[in-house]
Amino acid sequence: MADQPVYSIGALARMLSIPAATLRTWEERYGVVIPERSPGGHRLYSRLQVEQLRFVGDRLSDGMSAGDAYRLLQGRMAGGISLESGRVPGGDGLLILVAEQDPFAADFSDYFLRTEGYAVTVTSTAEQAMAEAIRKTPDLILIDLLISGGQGLRLCAQVRQLFDVPVLAISTLDLRDEALEAGAAAFLGKPLEPLRLVSVVRDLLGQSAYLRSGSTAEPNP
């Protein structure tokens, strides 16, 4: 669904510290966490799948084999048992650059990200966003793909060429495949839901909290 967060395999590799090749091998070998495929062939992971793979990764860190970790995951999935790992959320002052031409949407993102402890810089054009990115080197960049008359995809590509930071693409249009092609780590459809926005940001910065905040259901990707 267009309003669901979508993560690329590159984003997952970075978020979970698990090589993309390993994620592909697990998918083929165990067939438990199967991402959706976009028309362009990209693997598209949902938030629930992020938590499932994080659970597997945590079990490997505890010394469990991949096969045993997946069997445990399957058991928990079948029993509806939480995958909560006890991570504590917090923005810790990390800087997020918001490139959003809609002032109301910009205020929305600014407010909810600041309430979570993030520092936020808001820009309203692609040119301003690039200038601020060069000046401040943010920890994450949120880009409205329709900014500056539809220059968001180009901005995504430019950012990924210059900076090693995750890009969260957002749009009222279903441009998730194009966003991933341009280098975005994840895509969210607008209008944004506060908890979902904050959760995706936490994921990309290594601070997942969404499934541990009271949500128990995740739509299929």
C-alpha cells in the first residue's frame, strides 16, 4: 500500500548491520521473510519485516545459528508473540533536514520530529535543501518528491552521490520504485501519520520503536 513505509535492501543492510547478500541468501534458504518486489525488481520490505529480520540478527548475536533463529521466528509468528527487543528510543539531537514545499506539512514533520528529540532544519526548495545539506551534513534527509516542481527524485540522486546519509522520500504519488532507483532508503506515502513517520526515521537511524509503542497490526506489503 502506498501509505506504508517501504525499505530498500540497502537500507536494511545498513540498519541491521547485515550484508545485503546475506539477506538475499536467508530469503532463498528459509522462505520466511519474503519482501514484495516492485515493478522495477526492487525488494520492498515492510516495517514488520524489518522487526522480523532484526529479531533474527539479534539471535545470531546471541550465538544462535541462522536456521535456529528462523525456526524461533516462525514459532513466534505462528503464536502471535511480540518481537520486542527492549530498545529505548530517543533522538539524541541528531539532525534531520526536511525538504518540503508545503509549509503545513513541513510544520507537521518539524513538530513531531522535534518532540522526539531530533534537531530539524526545514527547507522549501531543492536548491535550499542541497545548500543546507552541504553546510550542515545532516544525519538524515527527508525529501518531498514534488518539491520545486517535481525535482525531488533528482535531489535524492544528488544527495546520495555526495553524502553517506539515509534519504526518506515522501510523496502524495506512488513513486516508491522511482525513489529507490534514485537512492532513497525508504518511502512513505502522504499524508504522513506521526507515529509512522517517527518510527521510520528511528529505523533509518538505528532506533526502532514503532512495534513497541502499542501497535500490534501491520498490513501486508
